[in-house]
Amino acid sequence: AEDCQKSIIFNIVQGEGKFASQCRSLGKFTLTGIPEMPARTPRIITTFKIDVNGILSVSAYEKTTGIAQSIIVEPSEGLSTEDYIKMLQQR
């Protein structure tokens, strides 16, 4: 976070690594049009949703302007259907 930051890059990762760089990137998107404000002032709401088919939806919404951006990530490898069901049941 920086003063007057106009955009944020979201890198969606999967893995057990201690750092994001140790995990697999599933996709990226950029939320642009953030008003110039001091660092930590913009209020970004980020939502992660996963459906029963293992499709992940990630969205980001800036409360002041109402701008939003999202990405849909379909599974190509990784968790099995059973793993997704267990994750959903643990909520």
C-alpha cells in the first residue's frame, strides 16, 4: 500500500507455502480507478466463492467509487471433487 495508489494487482494462489511465491498462481486481475488517497484509506472488499464444481470466483470492490473487478478460475489440477466438498462442508 502506497499513498495515491490508483490500482491493486490481485494474484490468486493455491498452495501450502509460507509465502505466495511458494504457491501456484491460479490467475491475476487488477482493480483500477482507485481514488488517490493516503495509504490504508481505500476500503477494498474482497470476496472468494467456490461452487460445488470447484469453480472459484474472486471479486474486489472499492467502497468509495463502487468500482469492481473479478476473475473466475476453473480447476485444471490440484484438489479433487472430494476435497472441494470437504472444504465446503467445513464452512
